Amino acid sequence: MAKMKVNGTDQTFEAEGDTPLLWALRDLAGLTGTKYGCGTGLCGACTVHVNGEAVRSCITPLSDVEGKEVTTIEGLSGDGNHPVQQSWRELNVPQCGFCQAGQIMQAADLLKKNPKPSEAEILDAMSGNVCRCGCYQRIIAAVRHASTGA
Amino acid sequence: MLHYMEQAKRSAPSDDGNELTFANVSRRNLLQAGTAGFAVAAFANPAEAFIKYPVGGTAMPNGLKYDPKIFVSIDPDGTVNIIAHRSEMGTGSRTSLPMVLADEMGADWARVKIIQAEGDEPKYGNQDTDGSRSMRHHIQSMRQMGASVRHMLASAAAKKWGVEPSAVKVGVHEVTSGSNKAGFGDLAADAMSLEVPKFEDLSFRSEKDFRYIGKGNVPMVDLHDITTGKAIYGADVMLPGMKVAVIARPPAVGEEPAKVDDSAAKAVPGVISVESLPITVMPAKFSPLGGIAVIAEHTAAAIKGRDALKIEWKKGPHSNYNSAAFTAEMRKTAAEPGKVLRKEGDMAGAMKDASKTFAREYSQAHMAHAMMEPPVAVADVKADSAEIWAPVQSPFGARQDIAKALNIPIEKVKVNVTLLGGGFGRKSKCDYAIEAALLSQKTKQPVKVQWTREDDIKHSFYHTTSVERIEVGLDDAGKVNAMRFNSVAPSILTTFAPDSGHQFFIENGMGHVDMPFQVPNLSIENGKAMAHTRIGWFRAVSNIPRAWAVQSFASELAHELGKDEKDMLLELIGSDRKLEPAAQGFPKDFWDYGETYAEYPIDTARLKNVLNLAAEKAGWGKTLPKGEGLGLAVHRSFVTYVASAVRVKIVDGKIRVPEVHQAIDCGYAANPERIRSQMEGAAVMGMTLALYSGVTFENGAAQQGNFDTYEMVRSDNFPETVHTHIVENPFSVHASGVGEPGVPPIPPAIANAVFNATGKRLRDLPFGDEI
Ligand code: FES
Ligand code: FES
């Protein structure tokens, strides 16, 4: 059993402590915006925020999140209008869209810590997130756009 | 694939029933019909705005449907509901096809709602979303249905107001006549009960009046949901009482479990039961591989349980498959004469008389699609009915296969299509949905089958592995006078039929027999290679190895002869002409992507045009700093012409790709914004497959498993700027494929650029990121 706050609401998961946060969120809390892509921390599709830090939920056991605050794509902003989400829409970033929740959560984390990242910092911060459809050019542009408006 | 085969049979030149339908709609007939018919102010008659042309879609199973009453409904509040009958996997077809209909109809896109069709081809027409066919096959039917609804709305208004139809104007989401005015919603009930007008009686919007078609101003319908986590993909379907299954499949195709110890698996908290699925071996179409399934309360427990299974596998018919040995064998075969598929002149004689010969060989490893969403499906099977939710590219094909596997009549099987988290051809094969259906039937509860990433890479329907050998003979003037092009690769057909060792007409039509070089003495050959794993189509299919070989070879030959690479390519392509399959020794079963050749001929002028365009935009011929190089490649696939000009930069011994120019001629460009996104994505996928994508086999088992061993291009090294140049065409230049044709020219363009940067020639895919 693990207790935590998910998107601002108290949540108790009746599951083993080694259960990855990803599956607890998806299968037990029904928050399916967070995606499975590799299960081993290699693709970023499962990125959520734990106490404000981007983590790969597929390799984060519930026991590590006990008493903490989890934010998923569903809770990133009340109205879906976080600047990163807006920027993603303005630049028509997605193709299939499957990786994009993870990309957005990663980008939001970067911009919170570093509101005006350099190009190299953007590329580096986003390099853990795979997009098989190949939207990188727009992803990077959208992070830049959310940061500077350019 | 069976669809392809059926289609090819039905579109053979001798059977032109479909063409006749269109041929009868002559310009004269149309003009007469236009005047006699129902004229709506401000719209041109069909002869001016839209001349219908034959398209391969009519020969696909269940063809094309033109009934707007099936595709469109209008709510009293004016909401226009449009059916998306193709699967959305990232190309944008779920947006672009309804957009065509809406524009022609006069609907305001902001008031359009998209409804995803379930798998039902008798109702919606062909739904097989592959082969870069969505826009190519359906743009005409979408326009026709849009125009039909517009006419019906105008007709209903004319009746209601007692005015002449010609006095009625259809604007954006409203109909007017003098002071009379009505919204689409007000007229919907009357309009939709009218008879659907014939094509001949329709008027069409002229191109200059399009609001959305050709503009690229309509965002993807799922954009908001995707960015807020609300979009529903396969794994996001949750049913009450649903359990999750993860399956241990045989390491090599056809291996049977000899001993299963499931005690540790059953001890995992949350695990409910362990079930076995029958083992299959090719040809088994899309039947699952079989294996041992662990069913659990949730996904984490199912994965943990599956991983705790201890299984000893008995050797099977393909347990000796080893990639290194197999590639060596293919090389040997490629050097020998193969089965001749196309013959022009006397290759052997001309080769003997050549003053110089030049030969090169290019190989490619197997690839897995690795779409971001691994295979997944949910099934709820009852005693005499079944409902499935799955990300499938061919929902009706899946429905047929599932009905057969369950032994339930197809009318009792419903297949709901979710969004696809990427498809790339993998999700045309519905084995994972059959697995879910079988397990649900067996355990009498709703079941989700979830594939892990390792399952996906280790148990794919792999892109084939190949060796392509090209030999040329030059005359005294240094002109290519003879050419032998031998392609050796296990065939996709082995998924469907006993293995003959030879590729079949669809693979042959993908850059092999249709090779466009103007060489008087030509022999296009296919050497034998047997399949030892499941082979399936992967985005762009056989065009990848063919473009890889032909476009690398042209560059090598240029360097050998001291010529400019672009000049060499232009010289090899030769004069502006349309290839003549019959006169040029093409095989009788030549497959032009299922299209009528006369409508989509191989046009060398268009091929050269995109090459020149990409080269010019990239600044071909300019001097680059040391360690940088430009590379070119051009290829026609899916009846579309694409050239890539790639700039490579070697940094600390690593291949980087700062810039790509993609020039595409895909006929009429219906949604330039999504065409650009496809070209950008193709550059990334092309770079990934050039550098990294190799699945190799040892003792029948795939050696790669996750993104550590099967790497992807990421934002730390990717095609940083992709410029897409779309050749502008009027509607009369038939829209052609977009999803796939951007991929094939990328790997050879990168390799050619690497050569120009370093002097090192790469001939084997994947070639790694270090040089
Ligand atoms: S699913 Fe967690 S990093 Fe890939
Ligand atoms: S949009 Fe498809 S994986 Fe990123």
C-alpha cells in the first residue's frame, strides 16, 4: 500500500511497494495520459513530476513516492493551457501523439527550472524522450517558443 | 497484404470495369449533365472543377463508398458529424479526409465533429490504412460526398422557400436566397432525406475557392486531447472486470514449450492464471505466435508474472537462423544470375563487350517498427459475440481474422479502432488483437493483451533483410550500356503462402523492376532467399533497400568516373519520358502501387525535377567546411517522387545531420502542413534506420530487445532542420502517397554525404553513428 497526492488529490494504492508508479497511475487510478513505451527508463513516454521533478514513472516504485506529490499530464494545468501545451498546439507538434505527454512533462520541468534555456540545454534535456514519429524539430521549436515566444 | 493481392488481380489491364465507369464520364457528358442538372450559383460544373479519374481504391476489397448518408450526419444545432473511416497513426488522415469533405460541403470546420468508424468495410469501403493510400484513394470520394450534401442542403432550402434551385446560395454553414436564410442544422432533416445526386449532376468548388483543402490551416482533430493526455490509444481502454495478459512467446518462430514451470509466476501477487496459446509457424498470416500467457489483475503483475515463467523451448524449424551466415549466403546468391524479372536488350552480351565494368553490393539487416505504442488490444468475448478495442491499421481485416479465430460469425464481432501510437505497417498485422480475443474467449472475461517493448522488438513481423547487387558495363564513351540489378531478400509472401524463396510482384514493383535508369541492356533479377522469421511490411517496404542500393551506386559510379553526382544521376535517369512497361520488358504482373499505369506513369521529368529542386535548395556544388558533406538521393515510391539532399557533419568521429532538404511531388497537395510533418518524420526515421536499425538473429532468436540495443535517433543528434519543398500541382495532377515516400532516399543521401565528408563508403545498413 502506498499513499500520495496525485494531481492534488489524496490517493491510496493497494499494491506492492515495488509496483512501478506508471502502472499504478494507469491501471489503478485510471490516469491513462501517462504512457508506457519501454519500461526501462529509455524513452520518456512515462514522464511525470514527483515533488516537482520530472521522473520516469516506469522505473519509479510506489515505495519511493510514499507521501509525495505526483503530477501527471492530466494535472499539469487546470484547463490544459500550460504554456508548453499551448506552444505544442501552436506549432502542431504531434504526429501519432503517443510520446507527447511525456515530452510535454519533460519540457515543463525544464522550463520551470530554467526558463530561458540555451539551445544546447533544450536538446540535452529532451534527449531522454524518444519520438518514433520524428517530431523532434517541432518539439525543440515548441520548447523554445514556450520559453521565449520566438 | 491479401488486400494488395486481390487488388492487383482486379486491376489487371484486361479487367477495366472500374475504369469504364469513369471513362464514360467524358467531358462532354459532364457539360451536358451540368446544364441539365442542378446548378448552384458560384460553383463550377465538374468538368471544370473536378474531372474524376480512376484510382486503385475502387479495386481494393469493398472499394470506395460515395454515400454521404453513411459518412455525414447533421445535428439540429448545425454540428456536422463526419466519419473517419481510416485509422489514425500519425499521418493526419483522420483530420485530412473529413477536412476535404467539409470544405467541399461548405461546413465550418469549427462545427465539425469527427466520428471514428468501426471495422465495417461493406459499409464504409476499404479501411486498410497502409500503402500511403488514404488521401490518394479517398480524396475524390470525399469531395463527391461533400458536394452531394451541399446540393441536398440547397435543394431542401429551395423547396422550403419555393424558389428556383439556381437562386439558392450555399455559404459557410448556411444557405441563403434573397432574404431567406437557414443554417445547415435547420435544413438537415429535409436535406438528408433527399436522394443523393449523381456525380454528373454535381457542381464542385473550384480550387481557388477552397478554404481548407490545399491550405494546411486545419490542426489535427486530436491535437487538444493529445496535449492534455485525454486521447485514447489501445492501452487506454479500460473495461469493468478487465484483466491484463502478458505473453511469453517462442524465442524462434515455431518453437514449442518443452517444459513450463509457472510456480513462481503464479506466486506473484495479482497473478490470476497461466494459459497456453497454440504455437504457429509461417505461413500463418496474422495468427499469433502462441506461447504462455500470464493473466493478472493489472499490467505490472502480468509483466512480473510473465518474466517469472521458466520455459524450456524445443528446437523448431527456424532455430538455426543466424544473421551473419544468412547474409553471407545472400551475398553469394546475389553474385550469381537470378530469376530474370525484367529484360531489355542483351545485358550479358553488352557486359562482355564493355570497356569497363563496375559492381557494388549493398545490404540491409532486418528492422522492427518500434512504434512508440507497442502492440496492445482489449477483447470482451461472450458466448456468441465479441467486441474488440485495438489500434489496428486494418480494422475490417482484423474483424475477419478474429471472427475466424473465435469461430463466431463476423456479424457478431465488433472492432473499435482507437488512436494508434504509431503503426508503420506493424499494426496492419492484428496478431495481438487475436491474442486478446482468444484469451478472453478462453477465460470468459474481458482481457487486455499488452506487449512490452522487448516483446515488440523480439517478435515482430520484421522488415526483410537483403543484399542488392548492381553491376554495370560501360562503353568507350563512359556511358552505362549494360546493367544487372539482382535483389535477394526473404519475401513478405511467406507470411501468407509456402515459401518459394522468391519475392513477388508487389515487392518487385518497389524500386526494382520499375528502376528508372535509361540503360539499353538491362536485366533485373531476383535471387532466392528463404524466410526464417516472420516478414512483414515496414513503412516504405522494399523501397528502402532498393533506393539504398540504386542511389548509393549512382554516387559510387560518379566518383569512379570523376563525374558530379547530380549530373551522373540525371544522366542515368536519362531523357524526359514516361517509362513504357510493355515495351521495356516489365513483367506482366508489374504492380504500379495498385494504380492504373496510364494515370500514374513513371515520369522521369518529375523525378528529375525533385532532384534538381532538392539539390538547388541545399546549395549543391557549394564548398563546405572540412568534415562536412552533402549527399543526394531521389526515389519514386507510392507513385510519389521524393528527393533528399542531406548535409552531414562529422563531429568527434560522429555522424551528425544538421540539415535536410526534402523535395516532394505528390501530385495535388491536399494538406501541406501534414505533408511537411511526414517529410520531417521521414527524415528522422530514415536517419534512425541508416544508423541504428538492425535486428539480428542467433539460433532463431532476435538479439535486440529495447531502446538500449535497438537505438532511436534522439534530440541529441537528429536532422535538426528539415526543409520541405512541395511541388505545386493543380487538383488534376492526381494526389499520391505521402506517409511512406519520404523515407527511402534518406539513408543513401546520408551515406553519400558521409562519403563526401570523409571519403569513406558505407554499404551496409545500419552503419552506426561512428565514422
Ligand atoms: S516507459 Fe518509462 S522511460 Fe520508457
Ligand atoms: S508523435 Fe508519435 S511517437 Fe512522438
